Amino acid sequence: MKVVNVHQRLLHASPLQVGALIDALGSPADALWPGKVWPRMKFDRPLAVGAVGGHGPIRYVVEAYTPGQSVRFRLTAPAGFDGWHGFEVLEATPAHCVLEHRIEMKARGTGLLFWPLVIGPLHDVCVEDVLSQAQLSLGNEPRQVPWPAYIRLLRWLVSGGKRLTPPFSRRQHAR
């Protein structure tokens, strides 16, 4: 099964500012990945072609990297997924740009069930949280993307019964 999954967000920031968020992925200064509620993105070295890492059970290697503009990760695990995912700054003006996350892959074997039932739904919500984190880090108002009940259930199951609050919920912003 071919999977092409694209998420985009208009950001009120310069391409240089957004590119800096990509450049810091997996580092101690990472302001793009919402690591408080999703497994942190980690690499065996600073972001560069050949760096090996991932987040949670998702493993990959950096196969392409243009500092300040884009990064592409080749998926290596879990089994059943052959392809890549990455971030890119698009449609830039001096004051606005679009941050895109894209997956292009083929799901086979166990991936045929695992993508639509578990990984895909979790991925969609995680990436929307990443894009909201980008907005917050850049001083924009983050778009609130609620976690559906199914996602809350999956997160509860994989966290060992911990209740996690979506990072951009109205309740959290009211504090």
C-alpha cells in the first residue's frame, strides 16, 4: 500500500527562523519537537547526513539535509515500512513561510494493518502537535488540534496507563 501523508502549517516567521527549528531537531535546543508528550527525537550525533536515531519505536537515518531548509529521514524500523519522512520550509516570503512534514512510503506485511490502525493515527496527531509547537516557539498562537478519544486511548495504552494532556489544549492554555 502506498502512503503519501502531508501536513503543512503557515507560520508567521521568516524562513531563517523556521529553518533554525529544523536545524535543532534532536538537540538539547530542540524547540520544534513536542518532547513533553511525545517520545523525544534523538540521534547518535548532531543532525547531519548519516545520523541515526528516531523517536519511540520509529527508527531512521538522516539521508538528506540542507541546513536551514529541509531534512529527510529514511525509515529503518518498524518492519513493514519502506520510505522516508521529513520537514521542509516552503513558499517563503521575508515574513511568512509554510512548514511541511511529508511521508512517502510503502506499507507491506504487518505495516498494512499497523499504519491505518496505530501508526497513522498517532503520526497525524503528533505532526499536528509538532506544527503547533513550531507556532508557539516562533511566538505565533498555536492552532489547537484536539486529540480524538481513539488517540487518547492509544496514548494511554502505550504510556502504561498514564493520563497525558494534549500539549495545546484549551485547558492547558487557560493556566
